Amino acid sequence: MILPILTVPKHTATLTAVSAPSNLSGEDRKLAADMRDTLVHVRGLGLAAPQVGFNVRLIVLRPGAVGFPYFALFNPEIVWRSEEQAKFNEGCLSVPGVKFLIGRPARIKVKFTTRDGKQIETDEIKGLAARAIQHEVDHLDGVLLGHKLAQLPMELAAPK
């Protein structure tokens, strides 16, 4: 099922709330499948549960789009970030029509649970997968692109 994507400013309160852990219920697994369908429909790279109105720690990556073997990450936690930064023009489905040059750690390690309940801790992830995971985990922590801009030096936060 295709879900509506919440946008700012109308849904800022929902989008900036910190998400609760998932218990991997049948409802959460169904949500993951619906989020995947939504993501494919809108041709996005990643989607976090708060973006579709659910306060649960769940992110979905579009299959095949970012080069990461799992599409649903329940309770993701970034456990390591490289000191090296990478800049990239980022957009957000909840902030449509805007892109900003954002610096993020170039490599990360992430711990999460799969749809089947398997605990995974990755080796280093880099490139688009690292960027997408960091962006979506920010959503789970109530952080939007605008918050990132407030933390960056001006030369890294130039609008495109």
C-alpha cells in the first residue's frame, strides 16, 4: 500500500519527534513493506517511519538503489562514524523541492535488526548507502535537514 509522505511545515511536530523502538510486531513488518512500496512509487532512496506518520525506529532503503543488501532496518543504531567527511547535495521527501550541500561522515558502521529478527552489525559502509542510512536515522532522532544546516559552517550549507 502506498502511504502519504508527511511534509514540513504542516507536520513538523510529527517529523521532529524522537521515535520509539520497534518490537518487530506484525504491524511493524507490514509497515516496512508498505514503506518499501511507497519508496519505489516515489522513486526515493530512503524513508523513515516518522515520514509516513509512525513513531517507530524503522527505516527502509529502496531495493537496489543504494547498494545495501537489506531494505528494512529495525532499530538502527550508528555505532561508528569516520572522521573523514563527504559532502553531497541532499534532498528529503519531507522537504520537497529543496537540496542542500551537507557534510556527513564518509563511512559508518550500523547495528540493526532485520525483518526476520536477525541482529546485524555491519562492516564499514560507504558511499550512497552510508549517506542514506545517516539521513534516515536522523529522522528517527527528530532531526531534519534544516537542523543539520544550523550545525554546519556556511560554506558547507549552501543551497543548490
